[in-house]
Amino acid sequence: MKPLHNLLMPILGAAALMASLAGPAHADTLADIKAAGVIKVATSLSVTPYTYINAEMKPDGSDVATAQLLAKDLGVRLEIVNTPVASRIPTLQTGKADLVVSVLSVSPERQKIIDFSRPYSLIREVLIAPKDLAVGGYDDLAGKAVGVTRGTVEDKLITDNAPKADIRRYEDVATLITAAASGQVKYVATGLISLAELNKKTGNKFESKFVMKDFMLAMGLRKNNPEFLDWLNKWVTANLENGKLGAIFKQYHHVELSPQVLETGK
């Protein structure tokens, strides 16, 4: 008969292999943030008035102010990780950021790869074009050059609903608006908040033609972080109810936060 330790060796070896494949025990991001004393928030500083660089060359906007309030309440320092719009989720997934607060709308596709907090804000996506052009819906975009920001919900909406359009993809909203103002594209799928900036550059030549969709904005975090997700949801709920998130939105957007945001996620 073989010695007992010889019989156990294959079993112990298999167990060790499984443990090595499983990797280190998972630590919730919330605990890591508190231990480090800093929260790294990914945001694309190119979507005025949600995210931008102000006259003092500092990050600003309603999403930046939201992140600042969150870091203060969490008791840690805020580190803004400026990233292109299309790289917001990859930046989160690769661990370069702990959280995304950057005009990030909730979609079924994104929910497969990251988790979302309760919505804290909203954005209206529209099709913008010069006032003298007639556009009633997606069918009217066939054969037309339509500008979008790469990797956004507007990109998907045009791709899915206007398959015959000539889609021109830009890396950020600022570049998209510049392309429209310079005549590279006449049709722009973007947030309604971009209309004012575009008209400022063109002498009020553009208008919203039709609403594509209203999207809830939420904070994105890596999956399997139940403690962090629970903290975020409670934080959003508390600051919607006490009016602080509404005050931030009104400060930057000059309108009241939609009641739809207050009702979603209750």
C-alpha cells in the first residue's frame, strides 16, 4: 500500500492549481479606496456642461462637481482620470479608475460588462442639423454624413436606426462640434446640451430636429463589488432626496433636474 502522503499529493496538487487559477481573494473596491485615501474617477473632460476644463484650466462641470461631493462624503481625495469618451469603460475595467462619472448612460450592452449605480442625472439625445434642412426621422438620414462621438449611445442609435447613413465617428464631443461648425458634417447625433455650443460657433444656424432618446446617467463600477455598489446607491438616494444633486444640475444646466431621475431606482 502506498503511504498516505503519496495518495494525497495528486489531490493537494489539484487544489493548489485551482487556487492559483482563481487568483487572490477579491477585495471590494470600496475597501481599497478607503485604504488608499483616494478615489480615481474616469471622466472625459469634453462634454460641456457635464465635464470640461474651465477658464482656470481645472476640471469642471456637473459630473465633476458630483464626483467632488462624492469624494468629500467618502472622506478621500478625488483624482480625476481624464479619458476619451470611448475609453471610459476600458479605463475602469483595467483598474486605472475606480469609478466612471462621465455622462455615462445605462444600456443593456454596458450592463453586461459593468455595474451601474442608481441614476443620478439625465441626458437627452437628439439629431441636430442646420435650420434650413428638413429632417423628420432616421429615414431622412439615408446617404447623409452624420457625425457621432465614437462608442457612445448616439453612435449605437444611428448605427441601429439609420443603417444607410454615412456615419462619421469622432473621438470626443468637442471634435464633433468643431467638425459640424466647419462644415465637415451637417447632421449631428449628440446630447441636446451640445446645441448651444454649436450655435455659439456658427451664429445660431443649427436646431434640434428630433429626439432620439432620453437616457438615465449613472456611475459605472466594476462588477462583483457589492459593498461599493450599495454605498453608491445609498449615496445617490440621499443626495437626490436632500437636493444636493439637483442643485448641482441646476447650477450647470440652468434648469431643474427632471423628476424622472428622482423616480427611477426608487
